[in-house]
Amino acid sequence: MKFHLDRGVLGDAVTWATRTLPVRPAMPILQGVRIVAQSTGELLLSTFDYEVSAQITLPAEVEDPGEVLVQGRMLSDIVRSLPNKDVSIELVGTKVEVRCGSAAFSLATLPVDEYPQLPEMPPVAGSVQADVFAEAISQVTVAASKDDTLPLLTGVRVEIVGEKMTLMATDRYRLAMSEITWRPSRPDLEITALVRARTLQEVARSLATGGSVDIAISDDSSANLIGFESGGRRTTSTLVDGDYPPVRRLFPSSTPITAVVATAPLIDAVKRVSLVAERNTPVRFSFTEGNVTLEAGAGDDAQASESLEAQLDGEELVVGFNSGFLLDGLGALGEDFAKLTFTDSIKPSVMSGQESLEGDASGEYKYLIMPMRI
């Protein structure tokens, strides 16, 4: 095996392919990246840990076709350190020789015949604008649990009904939901899947700003694999097992109190006031006509307060929020104004953009957050 290509192109491909390599794999061989140089002038790099697979295809000057398995992270570190020149990679005996300018490395190979075969992609269920999908992922994954002892809540529930795709995630203290429009393979398509939040985050980071991404998943209820493909990059992941809690019913049926605040000033004020808030203590919000006052701290401890303009529709209200959870929702909102709706000071509050985006391909985002006891 021998091939040549640009160092930058190779570096991007190796970095992408090795991004999901496990730190402590079940078997040492799963630390490898499989490289296949084809006579057609294509190079395939792939990784697989029995849960998540990644494969990228890119053009290369292939002098001698073949395949090899090498330590993925080591190859990534080496390629990143090379000068900005063309790279030559050649299999010589049991070693892989990497040359770039005057730099030369020799890597031991792993037994490629023992490496597991990548899973086949499920049938393509449809496609979605890459930037719209990436934004929806970033909006909902902030609310996914990071506690691996509760694997069900580390996932994002994906619901597909015709042209509408809904993504939802919760860690029991807040709930994020984003609805977007996509292009299904058939109009009557209905699919529900629970996908690992970290897998979706990796997919979002790898998507180009333009173009579209194909989503591959079977509508068979026993299906346990989902795939994403865009720009020569393909990712598959097993689904999370279990029944996701019925979180939609958490959204209140009526919210008689509505407040609208400029998003950027509110984010800055929450960051400032929360500097004096002790761990697990709330930032207090006092909503009155035309104004909201933020306060934190009490008694002999440090205290802070700040007031902002706010439009209030309904009775005056005092409510407390976890500042970190609130900032996550405000940061994901992506709107100039945040609309917060309340039933009262102890029931969940729902945050969204000031104006409904229904009918827009970018969809609608809602962020439910539980108040803290003041």
C-alpha cells in the first residue's frame, strides 16, 4: 500500500475519523484506524467500537492499493505535527512509513483481519439541511443528562412524523425541544428513536454549513441503528434501549403570565449577578410592569442585583432559577428576545423566541426549566 495527498486534507480526515475512538476500549484493537487505499483513487478511513462507527472518503494519489490498521490517536498526533507539505504513506513489511518533507515516522501495524467490519447503513429515511439539523442538535443536547448511571436520559428522543422532526432531551431539571422541517423518503413516514446525545454532538460538529445530511434509519420498531451521511462522511450509532419518559406532558396547558426580555442583556446580567450566588442557590427574578430585577446572595453573604427592561403580561411574579440551567437555555435560543411564560412561581417555566417560527425550516425551540425554591 502506498499513497500521497495534502497534509491538511489528511489531517482533517484523520482527526474526524478518530474523534470517537474510546479512551479505554474493550479491546486494544479498537484503538485503531483502518486505512483502505483503493485503485480508484479514493482513500477510506474508518473507526468502530461496536457502538459508534465513522468512515470518511477522500481523494488521494494511490500508487499501490491496499489496507492497514494503525493506532488512531498516534497517527492523528503525527499528522497534526507535520509540515505543510504533501504526505506519503507506505506499508513496508509490518510497519507504516509516514514521510512529509524531511520528517519521517514509522508506525507499527495492528492485525487488520481481526478488526470488526463496520455495520451496514440502514435505509435512508430522508434528508435535512445540515445547518438546521446542527442548530437543533446544539439546542436540545444542553438539556441531556451527563450521568451515565441514567443512560436513558443521556439520549435525545427523535420523533419523525411526515415532514416534521422533533428532538427532545431532559435531565429531569429542564427539558429542551426543537421542531424542524425535513424531507422524508415518503410522506407517511413515522419513526421514533433514542440517540446518544454525544453522538449527535459529534455529528453536528462534523457537518458543513451548507448542503444536507442524509439520515438513515429503519421504520421497523426493532431497529437499533441510525446513520448520518454528509459530504463523504458517514457515522452510525446503536440506539439507546428503553422507553423514554412522556416528557411532552410537562409543558403546561396554560401560561397566564408572559415576560419578554432582550436576550443578550439578560445573559450578561445573569452572569454578573450569579457571581455571588453560592452553589445550588437560585438567582431571583422579580417581574413587574416594564421591569425585571435579578438578585442573588442574602444576609451577611455577598449580594448582587441588576434591573432590566421587560414587558410583562399578567400579574407580578417572583421566581428563582438555577443560573447555569437558565444560561444554557438562553444561549441555545438564538433570538434577540426571550419570551418566558409562567403558570406561577413553582411550576415549570417555558422559554422560547418572542415570535413563533412555525412554518420556517429552522423550526421552533422551547426550553422548559423547573424553578428553584426561594
